[in-house]
Amino acid sequence: MFAFLFDATELKQGLRLSFDRQFRRWAGVAFMALAMMSIQYDEVIAPEVNRLSDNWSTVATDFSKRLSSFTL
């Protein structure tokens, strides 16, 4: 009976260790993927969004000036 309990405990510890390794591996892969996406955002997407935002601000300012130039 003690041998069976010892084996079950050993099996439980082995499974826990295996799960811990898998979890760390997948967490590392997820971290790397998020880091690469962040770098791509900073280099590719953010400048385009900034350019669109600047253009939108310019259009809104021009429209505001033209609208305010009308007198009633």
C-alpha cells in the first residue's frame, strides 16, 4: 500500500513538473509574440496613425477657419 501511495505522489509531482515546464514554455512564446507585435506597431503602424491624425487635424482646422469666415 505504501508503494502505491509513493508512486502516486511521485506521479503527481512529475505531472506538476511537466505542466510547469509547458506553462513556462508557452508563456515565453506568448511574450515573444507580444514583443514582436509591439515592435512592429512602433515601426509600421504608429507612424501611419500619426500621419492620419495630423491630416485629420489639418482638415478640421481648415474647415473650422472656413466656417468661421462666414458672417451672418
